Amino acid sequence: MTQAELVFGSVVDQRMWENDGEGAIPLAYAIALPGRALPVVVTRYWKAPQGFVTESFDFVAPSGKIAYSSENTVRRMPGQMDLTQVQDVVEDAMFDELGIYAASFKINGETQGQVEFQLLLQAPSGLSADIEEAVKKSDVLWVGEEANGRDRAVPVWFVYDKGRIYLLHSDQRDSGEQQIPGLPNAAELVVVTRWKYRDTRANRFHAAVRVIDPASPEFDPIAGILADRRRDRHGPPQEAIKKWKSTCVIAELTPNVG
């Protein structure tokens, strides 16, 4: 079979693509590392012999490791007299390196062309008004990990401060503290808000995780804020903080929203 030809390819932040289309600078953004990139548009134009092929692409990190692989998709190519445009919006690509990536485009498992794009870190922009309202009006959030397309989340109490969510997690079952699926090792968690007095889902988003362990100088100040919020706390805040330092970590969640 004659090789397919990649005539054009690009990986572009979805917001930039909507503004500039094919002329957009090949950039992608993440809120935190390791973390999920904000949605990117992956576009390619193929010139290939007529027939059915299996098409896919990889994102290759600056270190050379494969950071993301798309599913293999069967596509019909109309023939080399025509261009076949393929476009995907990728929302689940996880990255842990900044820098120049290569998008490697494949036909039937063979790389037929590559383009480069740069991954940059974007400062968190804060929650949208409706999500922030839902968070502020909630006594609990449902937080956990996404696995095999399903959420494994539990209701947790939390503190929301300056666009970030703070919560306690303990690995000790007898500690009496909440245990959150995925912690302490997850790079991201899924967060679901529910309106107070209603069981309907309000919003769902992913959040990058930064674990603050008891040895960190950040632990006590944030634990103090959590202690003030703890409604069923018994005794002074210092007692709760002392207990948490021996049984818990604090997870700082940065919502992955553009």
C-alpha cells in the first residue's frame, strides 16, 4: 500500500482554535503539573489511497516518553485526489512535563508525519460564577477518582479559598477522618457539586492535586482554616491540628478550568 501523506497537522488549545482556526499558534495549556491539559483541538489533513485505514496519534513528551495515545479509529480514505480532514477534541490528556511536544500521526500503526506544539502552564483563572456559587453553597462535595469511565467519589467536607479547595485525607481507617478514593497518590481528582437540599448533580470538573504533608510549613496554617470550618470538632483547634499532623494529609485541589 502506498504511504499516506500528512499534508497538515496541528495541536491547538481549543479557545485559540475557535479564534484563529488553522492559523493558531500550536500551544496547549495545563493548570498544574502533573495535570490534565485544557481541551485541545487535534487537526490533520491526509492524502491517502482509497480504502479503509486505522488512524491514531501520540503526544511525545520532551523526555521522549509517550504522554498520551489516542484510540485506533477506522477511517475511510476517498483516494489521493482528495484531502481527508480529521479533527478531535482531546480533553483527557495528562502531562507532567512542560516544553515542546511532538504529535505523531499514524496510519495502520506506522508514523506518517509529526508536528510540534508547546505545553505551557496557565495560572488558574478561578471557577465560573455558577460553579463557584454551587461550591460556596455546599456543605459537602463529592470527591474521588475517575476510573474506567466511572466516578468513585465520596462526600467530603472542605474549605474553599481563593479558587482552591482544601480537604483532609487519612489512610488510617481508625482515625475517624475521611478517606478519599485516589489519595494520596492521584495527580487529579474529580469533583462533583450538588445543590443543597437536592440530590441532583450541579457541576462536575477535574482538579489537579497537590498533597501537603504534616512536615510542610504550609500544613498548620491551612489546617487552622480547616479546623475553623469543622462543625463537629470537639475541643480547641490546636487539638484537632495536633491529631491531623499524625493521621492526615491535606489535599489542595486546583480546578482544571480555563
